[in-house]
Amino acid sequence: MPINHPETLIKYCIGTTAEKILTTQSLRWSAPHLFSDPFELNHESGLNFDPHILLQASIKMAAAMIFAKDAPQGQTPLMAAIRRWRDEERFASPEEAEEVLKELLSQVVDQRQIAIDKIMTDWRRFTRNLRICCFSAKPDNLTAWSQYGDNHRGVAMRFRCGEFTALPNPKPVNYKAIRPEITTLKEQIAVIINNTSFHAQAYFYEKFTTKSPIFNAAQEWRCFREREHEQGLKNHVPDNLWFDDVKFERREITAVYFGIYTDTAVKRKIYDLVKEKYNQAKIFQAKAVTGKYQIEFERL
């Protein structure tokens, strides 16, 4: 089966964090809310609709089908009723149809709300226990050096990833203009109107592999893991401690890169740590390429 991810990933960080990673031989994996990104979903996120909005939108959709140019397809009881009403020309206006549809769809929406409540219960459990570790694809990424590498004063480390490593199944971040939602109004209306099967829980991970296109240059990859035991409400662990420091094998670090402006004292500490504990890893110094918005590396 072909590998659909890079063989290595780059962890950009400030110097003190790099020193901690190398000293403890572990990476910090954090719950979503600890990224402090206002556009990132987390355990406190809610839906953008409530039962009343869902009912009203479903009624509007069904009424529109009654007066649409073409008859709706499908073998559900609602579709059959809509086609019958169309043939009988039962309603003179959408408003008249909506009164009948309200009574018909209220029970359907009530039943659907039970499933939606289950989605939200599963979501809160999932996001309390989810842990994420973020990387970039390459060591010469200017955006990553600026955003995560302390504006070129930090350190980047290259980790092996894939099977038999601490990063077994990295996922690329997709950059899209539309923000993720736990489940959308459109998805739930489709279930109600078309009686389709939709399991929102199957798409939970995808909510954390989508970001705005303005971050595209970072070429971010994310690795995920779930805690074996639920954390949060039951054991009263404060949410600022929802992280795990996960060990990796020494062989998994293959290179360390110093930023253009990394402090000499920081470099000395990191260099000594690498030579002591990770002597298989190569060490590089970043330099700006003359006349270009690029960096190159010189091996130390």
C-alpha cells in the first residue's frame, strides 16, 4: 500500500521547548482548546442551530418541494405525500402547506433531536480525550519558521513518521474557506427530508484537519491520538492540563535545524544534547539565500 504522507515531519518550536523535547525525549500532545485558536472546534463548541431552527428550515424545504418545478424523487413517506399533494394541487400557497407540514414534521424533528443529542454527547467525550501534535512538511518553510519557530530564533526537529514510530498516521491539513461545524443544519435537514442515514461521528477527525486558506503556506500536518481513559468532568482535571507528554524513540529524530537568529547559548545547549542523546541526528544552521526569499542549510 503506498505511503500517503512524508517519511519525516518537522516540529518547529522555541529554543526552550526544543531543549525540553530533547531532554525528556517526549512530545506534547494537546487537547484542541489548548491551541487557543478561536476558529478551532473544541469540547465547548456548540451547534449553529437549535430544534426550532431545524424544524422551521425543514418545513421551508418541504414546502418548497411542493411548489418546485419538478416533483421530488425518493420513496420516503414524506416524498410520497409531497408528490400526492402536488398532483392534487392541495395547497394554494407555501404558507398554507407549511401549516400542515409543521404538524407532520414536528414529531420527525423531535426524533431526530435524540440523535443530535447523542452526537453532541459523543463530541464532548471525543474532544476531551483527543490529543493533537502539529508539524510541518519541510524544514525550509518560511511561514513555519515565523509562526512556530520564534520568528527564526527557534529550533526545528525532523522526526520519522509512519508505522512503528510515535507518529504512525499523520494527516495533512486541508485549507478551505468554510469553517468546520460539528454537524451542519444542511446535513440534518437532509436526514429529515430524505430519511437518509448520516453518522456525524464518522467525520469528527476531519474537523481538525481543516484551516483557513490564509495558513496554507505552513503546510501543516497533524497527528492524533485518543486517551484510553476519559479526562475532564469525571476526574476533575482542569482543562488547562488536558495534554499528554508522549515518549518517542531516540532514533526517530533524524535532524535538528537552528534558525537564522537562534541564540548562541541556545544552540550550544541543543548541540550538546543532540550529541549526547541523538548522535545519529544531523545538525544544520539556517541561512538566508542572497537575493531570494529562501533559506538554505549548512551542516554543523
